Amino acid sequence: MSVEKENVKVSPQEDNIIELKHVRIGFKSGTQMRVVIDDLNLNIKRGEILGLVGESGSGKTTIGRAIARIIPTISGSILYNGVQINGKIPYSLDRELKTKIQMIYQDPSASLNERANVDYIVSEGLRAFHMYKNEKERLQKVSDIIVRVGLRPEHLKRFPHEFSGGQRQRIGIARSIVMNPEMIIADEPISALDVSIRAQILNLISDFRREKNMTVLFIAHDLSVVKYISDRIAVIYQGQIVEVASSDHLFELPLHPYTQALLTAIPIPDPHIEKNKQVRIYQNTTDPTKTKLFEVYKDHFVRCLPEEEHIYRSKAEEYYKKHQSK
Amino acid sequence: MKKYNITLEKINQVVENTDKSILDNINIDLDIDKSLKPKKQQEHKSDTVLSIKNLHVYFKTHGHDNHVIRGISLDIKRGETFAIVGESGSGKSVFTKCLNGMNDSNSKIKQGHIYLNGVSIHDPKVTKRLFKKEDTRKNILTLFKSRSTEQVNEKTIAEKKKQDSKIINKLIKEKNKVDFDKLVLDKQTALQKTCDEKKLFYDLYYTDMINRSLNRKSKSSLKKQKLVSKYSHKVDKLMRSHELYFGSDELKAIITENLDSFKHGKLYTTLENNIEEISAFIRNLKTNPEQVEKTLQNDFKLYLTNVQTKVSNYNQSLCNTPEESNALLSDIFKAVNESGEQFISEDVVKVLLNCLLTTVKTLQKHYKVMENNIYTKVVEFVTKRPIEVERTLQTHAKALNNYMLLVNIYTEYLDIYYNVLNKIEDYLIRRSSNLQKYFMSKADKDKQENLNLYKEFLNSNKEVNSKRYKEIQSSIESLTKTLDKQSETISEELNKMLTERCLQNKPYLDTKLFNAEERKFMSSFTNDDLMYILQAKLKLIELYTLRKKYLSNTEQYKSELLNSFQAHDIERFKKYAKVINPSLLRYVQDINKAQQNVLKVNKDIDARIKMLDQKLPTYETRLELLETERTSKVSYLNQQIEMSTEKIIHEIETSDISNANVIINLDKFIFDVKNLCNVDVKIEESKLVNNPHSDDLVESLKRRGVINGDTVDLAKFKTNKEWSMIRGSRIATIFQDPMTSLNPLISIGEQISEVLRIHHNLSKVEAKKEALSLLTKVKIPEPEKRYKEYPFQYSGGMRQRVVIAIALACRPDILICDEPTTALDVTVQSQILDLIKELQKDYHFTIVFITHDLGVVAGVADRIGVMYGGQIVEYGTDEDIFYRPLHPYTWALLSSLPQLAVPDEPLTYIKGNPPSFNKEIQGDSFAPRSNYAMKIDFIMEPEMFKVSETHFAKTWLLDKRAPKVKKPLIIRNLESRMQETAKEFLATQKEEN
């Protein structure tokens, strides 16, 4: 049974916080419209961390931005708690969404206002939506979150350039979490950071998720990072979801060749293995219009030609039987 | 099939023949394995490319020195990949920027050395210049080109291919085997031709290279001779100048030489003016009487007439009242006194004397009148009163007195005259002193000249002076004569007068007309008269004495003048001596210096000769290099040919005749071989063809001790010019951000070919060809189309590929990769890493790889150095670091990798921040963040402990006294974790395998 049909039939599922249906996004270049994402279907469950993995240019960030209403869609619908949030929506809903869906950006050095101190940066959203009764409460909120994020209250009066990359990213996280959002779109929050700091930021995000029961769309290109943090992983290739599965199962049973290629690209900290391994480069040979996303097993989707479905299905069933028996 | 075999045999024969001929010429064994596939491990042991010794780098910020690199010692071997791993802020980038001289201006290498081994460096600009001069080489190349270009031209090739394919298709259709065989034969003869051409080219090229190096040798010897001759000439010149200065005759010659220039100088004109002034003065003195007569006669006449009228008035007034006449006389004297300063000459005196004479005459007349008056008065007195007579006589006496006064005044005039003379003398003296100053201030040569001139001047002065003395003497003599005459005449006249009067009075006295009293009075009167005359006589005597005095004075003055002149001369000469002596000393010193210089120059020449001698072996080595290169090239060619021939055989054997690709492949292969050799030779050649002899920069660096044989100390490089010899051509760098390291305004192709054109002097067409081949080498699809595009049209990975292509354009010895993949995707990252590895196999460069991700390192590095706080904390082979890490920092780095993370457990991370370099770090720099820090870690810096031949770590945990520590969980189960991760990520691959 295809995912599309399922989604269409049981549309406002309670456990799905975000539903993308036949979403089509493109950019105008001159008179031509360049379609980046075509007919994309994806569900994000409440309270989960969904890792969105793909190479640069595949459209990961575009999806994230479309959910955050930064980029308009051409067609299709994005549902938030069963309410359409793309296209023309009432002003009140727009304002509500702005508090409920927050973003963490990739480059901590470029995404912070260099002229504003940390206090202003963190409390800008609070000011915009009057989310505090008085000045005292605002300061309390801001200092609480800044301490929670691992900085000290005296840092509030400093400016972004006085912080290191990891600390800047903490500020970026603080300013999105202070709004108490339901969902966070983390757009490659760790790719510009050192390895040792990466671990800190990842821990921070997973802690917050647990604490506030937030939903996180974690966009990254590195599968190793995503594997650690996310519950489910969606692999995207050239604007199309290629494979969706829970993170454990995806790593153990990568069905789509592109997923397999991505897995080989992860550097393994073992010189013997790393030097002998062969990196696969996936090149799409099939016509993308002919392929469809099939549910091969429960919660495991693979995009393939209808003829190939049975191969994947048999593989998956074999694997899951083994897994259950273990 | 037989036919093919025959042709192939022929090809093989040709190839073998070329081999043998080349081998015979070179006498070096061909070893394809060694030349083309150098075994890494053999080279590892053999040499180190970079050896860094105790490097300390400081950054100056806000007047404070930050000790950023704190003593790094490393050896990086040729052909290996050395990875430096550490957090941001640990100083990895600073360290690597020291290697290519790209550190910020506020940084300074305070201590330590960076030795770059096995490199002969040169100024790239010099090669460019040399290239233009080299005509013979070009001729050869053009000779070769003219043949090859026909086929090199790609369009023609494409056309040919088409034609060939058409023909082949036709043949296949017709199944005309014979024609097909012919075609194949043609193609293979073409291949043979190319092989011949190659051989010819190599022969020509290498013989030319050898010839040129021999030429250079001869040129250098010529240069040597030239140098020697040049310096000897210099020395001769110096010596000659030295002789010139001290030889009297030559000195004169110099003076005469310089006289013309001197004449035009200011000094000469002023001197001339002075001399003219003096001479004019002298001339005035000579012509003074005439000029004065002329100029002053009118005034004087007026004055005289005035005086005369006054005298006449006086005479008249004498008649009237003697007191008035007295007043008049005094007036006249006053006038004379006042005008005395103006009119000082003999004539004035003469006139005055005349005037006096006239007055005397008038006095005489008056006297007569007086006598008459007296007579009448006497008669009257006789008749009336004798007292009145007495009064008249008294007035007479007064008049005489006044006359004496006049004489006095005359003498005063003489005094004034002498004063004037004195003034003239003073003036002369002043002039001379001025002249002296002039002489003092002038240069020594001028001084000599001045001295002569001055002597002449003095001589002329002496003459003038003597003339003047004579004049003065004559004037004085004439004056004395006139005085004598006048005094005589006056005395005679007075005597006469008196005698006459006496005689005249006698009758009166004798007459008995007077009574006794009257007689008495009369006698007394005569007595008084006589007394008066006596007084006058006395006065005259005084006059004589005065004259005598003057004479003596003049003599005295004369002697004094002479003495003074002599004294002046002596003083002046003394002064000159004072001035000249130091200058002489200076000259002597100069000469000494010159001699020392000569010695130095001699030493220099010796050193240069030595250098030249030393360079001769480098020529030989270069020749050897050329030869080895040639052999490798030839062997490569042969290998290619063999391979291709095998392929062809294989294809022909396996496939039908209908396989048209065989022939096309053959064509392509011929083209490829030509292309490959063309550019490769050129690039290698541009590295070899440089001439170190004309390279001043390298010379100076050698003198400074920066270059020592084959090793270069990069730590002592200072200017960009010096770095430009290393950067790019020897050490190339790939930076983290490919966008910022490419120029957004210039197309990609231009940016690559620019490097080739500057560094290797390739023409635009050649550079483009090479750039395209580089683009294909870094696996950029459709290089022809991509060549013209701009950086913004490239994706991140592509940009990084372009940057790599640019870095490889100069075939560097060392490639520094400064976090080349941090801005890239995982997939692209793995591709780029693979590409770098692949290129390393082709180009045999050494890689210094910098990253913060230990995962990336595992696949790339042969050896790994972990860097923290400006120090290498642990280093060893990849196995050492990954399987047996020893430093707590390495543990922390490894355990923070998400790949190794234990599921459902928080990721371990390193607490705190890397140390700031503001304060001097005490003890182990990692101690504050380490979970395993001991007390000693905060006090003393640990030494580098040697664990094995390859493995070193800098931690106190390795000390014998240190307690045994429980390593973190991930490190303890490191190998099992690694295998698990490998299983996780590579499950599918293993399945397939």
C-alpha cells in the first residue's frame, strides 16, 4: 500500500504534527520556473526527531524553510495539526505559527545580529509576541534559557562576536527555544562546528526534546550524526524522498541504493576499514516520474519502480523476521 | 590475423629499437616499476621533506605577545600524508600557514627552523626572463610542434575520426578485409612515426639541454673572468687616484685641469672682484693726485678763493681791527680743520702752505704797513703815546703766534694723512683675512690653487705696498723739503725783517729825540721783539724735530707693516696646515679603506669562484636528472605503447574486423601520447631550466644561510618575493572555503591557466590545453564547457576540485590541505578525499592534512599528529593513534565522534574551552579540561614520551610513577566499537562482497 493513499485517506492523524502532501516547490530563475521539490510526501510525528538527510542541493533546507513559511509552495499542502499552513492563511494563524515553529540555522556566525547583544537576540521573539507580563519576567525567561543552554547570565550583555562558534550556536538554540515552540527545524546546526562541540550541541538538542516534548526536524548531510540523534530518518535525493525508516532499521537495512551510497560515505574512524572501503557514487538512472514511494514494511518506505517493489518487500520481510526473532 | 601479428611485431621492433638507442646513449637501466610506481615504504625511510625543529610562533595583539605555537618538532617524510588533528584554536592553521608564509603580519617566528629538503629553489621570474632569451629551445620545440600540430589540432582530429569511421563503416559493409588491413597498417605506421618523432624530439631536446648547461658553464667562467677584470680595473683606478693626489706634477695637472671649472666658479669671481677692488684702490692711490686734482680742484679752487677772500678780508680787517682778523683766521683754520678729512693730499697741503705763504706775505705787507703805522704811530707816540705803539706790536706778536698755530695744524694734517694710510692698511689686512677665510672654506684642491693665487696676490700687494711706501716717502720728503724751504725762507725773511727793522729803528733809537724812559721802552720793545723771534726760531726747531719724528715713525710703520705681513703669512700657513692635515689624513684613510675594499673584493671573487666551482657538480646532477627524466619518459611512453598495443591485439583478436573503435583508439592514443609529452616536458623543464647563477635573491639567501645546499630554512624567509619561490611551485595549499579562494570575477579556466602561464611560461593555447587536462584529472564533467564558467556556477564540491586543480598546476612537492572538506557534504567529502588520494598516486606529492575530524583522517593519513594548545600532543602512525591512543586529549577526541557513540547514551564531549594564548600556559595545557589530570599536570609540562619507534605522546600518564588509569569506555572497547560501526555503516557492502 502506497503512502500517498494512506495519507489521503487518514488525513488528520492525531500523532502527525506536520504532513506534507504532494508538495511542489520551485524557484524562478528569469522567466523559467526551476522545480526543486516535486510531489513530496512526508509525515512528522509528534515528539519525534526526524532526520532529513541528503546531499547539498537535494532540497533538504527548502523543505525546512517551506514548513517554516519562509519559502512559498507552488502546489500541494502542508498541514500543521491538520490545518493547512501553506499558501494564503489568516493573519492570526500566521502569527501563531511563528511562535510554534522555530528554526535553528546552520551558520552561527552569520545568523546572529552582530549589532545586538545576546539579551536582545534571545528576547526579540518574546518582544514581538508580548510573551511576558513585565520586564522582570522577560529577563527571568531569558536568563533561565541562557543558563539552560550552558552560558552564564552575565553573557547577556555581550555581543555575538565575543563568543566562539559553539557558544554562538547555543545562543541560536536559546533564542528559538525561549519561544516554547512545538516544533523546531534544525537546519544543519552542527556542520560548521568542531567535532568536540558538535557532541555538546547534539546533547543539548536531544535534552530539550526530552524535556519539552518538542518535535524536531533535524536536517543534516552526515548520516552518522543523524543516526545518533534521530528516531526516524528520511533520505532525500534530488527533491524526492527516497527512503524513510526508523534510524536503527535504516542503518541495518538500507534498501535504496542511494542510502547505501550515503552510508559508505560516512568516514569510519578505523584506518584499516576506511582505507580499504570503496565509496559508492549513486547516479540515478531511472525516470523519477515513474517511481513511487512504497511502504515495503511497516514504517519503512522505499522509492522505486512498481516492478521493483516486490524485491524490496521480500528483503524487508526477511530482515524484520530475523529482527523479531532476535 | 597473421597480418596483424606482423604489424604488431614491427611496432614492437620499433619500440625496442628506440629503447636500445636511448639506452645506449644514456647507459642507465630502465626500471619501469621504480620510475613510474615508486614504492611508498622505501621512500618513507629514505628522506624527509619537511623537518620542523622547535618552532615557536608569537602573535602580537594589543601590544601583548601570544605564544601560539609552543615548540613543535616534526619530520614529514616524502610522499606520505601527515594529518594534523585538533580543535579550532589549537593552532593547526597557524602552524601550517608558517609553512607557506601566509601568516598574518602580526605573527612572528621567534625561534626554530623549518627545513625544506631536497629542493633547488629559484626565482620564477628569472625563468620567465630566461625563457624569452632561449631561442634554440624554441626552435626545437617549433620544429617538433610544426609536425605535431597537424595532428594535435582537435578539429582536424575529429574530422579525421569521422572520415575514418565512415571509411571503416564502408569497409565493414563491403567486408573488404584487405583495405581494412591497409588502414590498420597505415595507422600503425603513423604510430611508428610518432615514436620516431618522440625519439627525435627527446634526442634534440636533451642534447640541447646538455649543450645549454655546458654553455652556462662556459658563461659562468667568462663571468668569473669579467668579474676579476672589473675589480682589478677598479683597484687600478683607486691606486691611480691615490698617486695623483700625492704626486706634485700630477697635482699641478689636476689644478690646471680644474682651473677652468674653477674659473667659472663663484669663488673665482669673488676673488677677482676682490682683486679688482684692491687694484682699483691701489690705482686710485696711484692716480689719486690727478683724480683728486680733477675732482676736487673746482671745489678746492672755490675753497681757495674763499680762503683767499677770507685772507684778503682778513688783510683788510687787519688794517681795521686786529681782533676781527684773529677771529677770521680762526674761522679759516676751523674750516680747514673740518674739511681736512676730506682733502688730504699733498696738493691740499701745498695749497694751504701757499695760503699760509700768502698770509705770511700779507703779514709781511701788513708788517710793512704796520711798520709804517708804527713809524707813524711812533711818531705819533713820540708825539702822543708810546703805549699804543706797544699794543700794535703786541697784536703783531699775536699774529705770529697764530702763524705758529697754523704750522701746528699743518702737522695735524700730516697726522690725518697717516691715519688714512693706516686705514688703508687695515682694509688691506681685512681683505687678506677674508681671503684667508675663503681659502679655509674651500676644498683641498681648491686650497692649493688658492694658495698659489694668494701668493700671487700677496706678491702684488707687496709691490703695491712698496710703491706706496715710496710714494709716502717721497711725499714726506717733498713735504720736509718744502717745510725746510719755507721755514728757511720764513726765518730769513724774519731775520731780514728784524735786521731791517732794527736798522730802521736804530736811527730812531739813536736819535736823541727820545727821552730816557722812551729809550728804555724802545729797547725793551726791541728786546721783546727779539724774544719773539727767538720763540719763533724755537718753534721752527720743534718743527724739525717733528719732521724727524715723522720720518722715524714712517720707518717704524714700514717695518711694522712688513713684520705684520710676515706674521700673517706664517699664521695663515699654519692654519692651512691645520686644515690640510686632517684632510690629508682622511685621504690616507680613504686609501686604506680602498685597499681593504680591494681585499674584500678579492675575497668575494674567490668566494664566487668557489661557488661556481661548487655549482659544477649541480650541473652534473641536473644532467643526471634530465637523463633519468628522459628515461622515465621514454619508459612511460613504451609502457603506454605496449599497453595500447596489447589492448589492440586483444581487441582485434577478440572482436571482428568490424570493430571500428580499434583504429579510432589508436589514433586517439597517438594524440594522447603527443599531448602528454608536450606539456609534461614543458612543466618539468621550467623547473629545471632556471639558472641559479643569475639569481641574486638565491645568492643573498645562500649568503644569509637560509639556503644550505638542498635544504631551505623557511623560518628565515621574510619577504613575499622570497616566499614566491616556494609558494605554488613547491608548496601548494588548498583552503577550507573554496568560494573565498577563487576570484568570482574571473572564469574558472582562466584562473587555472593563469597559474600555468605565470609559472611555466606556457602560451595561452598550451595553458588552456593543460588546464583542460587538469580539469579532467580532478573529474569535472564537460571540462570544455566548464572552462568558461564562473565560480558561482560551480557547486561547493566542484569549486574545491577547481582549487585542487590550481594547486596541482605547478606539480608541487608538498600539498597543504587546510580543512578541505569541512564546508562540504559527506558524500562530496568522501569524493574529494578519494580524489586527493588518487592524485597523490599520480603526482607523488606529500600531503599535510589539517582537520578537526578524526573520522576524516582515518582514510587519508599515514601518520597523524594530534595538536592541542600550540603543541603536538601525540603523534604516530594511523594505527598507533586509532588503535592505541595514549593521550587523554586523543581519547576525548575519539570518544566525541558520533560514529563511535554508544546508542541511548549521551555523547561524550570535552568540557570547557581550548586554552587562550594570552597568558603563558603552565604545565600540561590540557590539564584543566582533562578528567585524568594529576597534580603534576598543573605544575610541569610533560616531556614527549617515546612509546615505540613511530609513536610519541606528551602526557605524564606515561611516566613510570604515574598511577594506572581507567580509560573511558569507548577507548577501552575501541576496536570492538570500530568494528561495530563498520558493521553498521558497511553492512550492505560486506553482503555484496
